[in-house]
Amino acid sequence: MTHIPTRHLGELAVSAQGLGCMGMSHGYGAGDDAQSVATLHHALDLGVTLLDTADFYGAGHNEELIGRAIAGRRDEVVLATKFGFANRLGEPTRIRGDAAYVREACDASLRRLGVDHIDLYYQHRVDPRVPIEETVGAMAELVRAGKVRHLGLSEAAPDTIRRAHAVHPIAALQSEWSLWTRGLEAEVAPVCRELGIGIVPFSPLGRGFLTGRVGSVEGLAADDVRRTQPRFADGNLERNLAIVAALEELAEAKGVTAGQLALAWVQHRGDDVVPIPGTRRQRYLEENLAALTVELTPDDLAAIEAAAPPELIAGSRYDAGSLTFVDG
């Protein structure tokens, strides 16, 4: 693997590709802590600096796991975590953005992570009942207290981003962005770029679908979140597999995998874009990082986009209940 270049999220310098850690504890069936720690160490060895977690992932387990993995290597890590889901796993979803909860959640994350500061602290979802000015005001207090270095938002609408940035500079906006989820391109990305806010795409591989390794849901764990998502449902899945087949044909011509081609497309969205593909396995980590070396011409980009036109993508990215927690 060649040297990983650096990109900036606001004023925060990070590796051009980060590592999403959610799947090590949450969403994709049972994890293996030893395997995950080995992958985290390998990521650091290869030059990945941005590790992304949240207090909700595994009900705190993911933060504890990362805390153990980075012990003794804290200075190699740009540590990002998120708050906002106030429920425990299995309980009805509640979003909290009130100032008291912001302070409480940060202190709890610091304890689980075993660190004295968080490099990038996101509001995981916007609380519609609390003015964003209150939430970001409380987050700014954490910066002044030295507990947090930079602030971020996740799945926020343009007006929310503007109002938040007016209270305290926002370094990063984390939202879903991939070949089959392009909703932020029309309004959200331009606002971020106007304000100098970096963009951190999660699920840049379509929850693994764009790699071609998910041909059905039958082999997925019973508690895998993809079993509940419309794009993986009967009928939709089959239509979406045609997109993967087209990507695989283009990828073969370039000597790469479909996943690498899809991830390279995201990397080419701009120098302010830092995707965070997630994996538990070292070989997939290496495969994802190799996408950084894939060069795409304007003709390549056009062909990739023609293979995955938005009008051909079947199903919404979340079920109806989950979509209610997306701002705007």
C-alpha cells in the first residue's frame, strides 16, 4: 500500500480515507473483538488516522473496543465519535440534543474511550425539539473545556448546517453518499463547500452491496440491519443487482473490483471528501485503501454514473421509521 494522502475537514487534517467502526459492534451480526482490534491496529500501521465510532454502536461497546485498540497509540489517531441516540438497543428510538445531554454524553464517551479529548464530536442526528443553536452551543462549551477539538453534524439539512456553523465552526458533515445514495449533492454539499465544511460519506459502498458480495439476504445474520432496509427487499434487490453487474463489468476492464471502483468514485467527489468505509477484516481494509490509487478519467466517471443512474435504484435507503430521524 502506498502512502495515504491527507485531506482536511475544516482545519482538521485526516487520512484521505477513514475507517468506519460501527460494524465491529453493531448492525451486521455478531462481531469478533480480537479480529476487530487486529484490523484497527493494521489500519493505523497502514496510515489510516480517522477512526469513526458512536456511543450508540453496540450500546457503548464500540467506543470501549476502540479505546482498548488505541491505548498506547493515541497520538496516531484522529478520533471521531457521535452522540444523539438516547435510547439503549432494543428500546424505542429517542433523539436528544439538549445541552444537559450533550455534556452527559460527552463525559460518558470519554470514559469509554479512555481518552481526555475527542478530536471530532458529531451530533449523530438532529433533535427536532431542540434549537440547533442550543445543541451546538453546548458542543462549543466542550471545545472551550478542552474535551473536544472539532465539531461535526450528521444527516443535517442545509438550513441546520448554516445555523450551526454560525454558532461555532463545523468541521465536518457526515452523511450517506455513494453511487446509490446521492441526495446530498443538490443542496447539502454546496452549502458545506460554501462554508468550508468537509464531507464524510458513510456507507460509501452501499452497506457492502456495491462490492458484489451481497447477492441475497439469506446469508446475512438474523439481526443484520440490511434485512430491514428496502433496497435489500425482494424485488428491489434483484433490480439493484443489475447495477452491480454493470459496475463489475467496468471494474474488470480497469483491473479492479466493483467495490474499489465504487469507492474510487466517492474519493473523486472532491478533496474535501473523506469516506469512511467500514470493515472488520484486514483484507477488506486493504482492498478499500487500494481504491485511493485508482485513477478515473472524466470518461470513467461518466461510465460509472451511467451504470448506476438514480432512477434505476429500487427502494429507499432506510425504512420509513428510520427516515423520520433524518433532518429535513
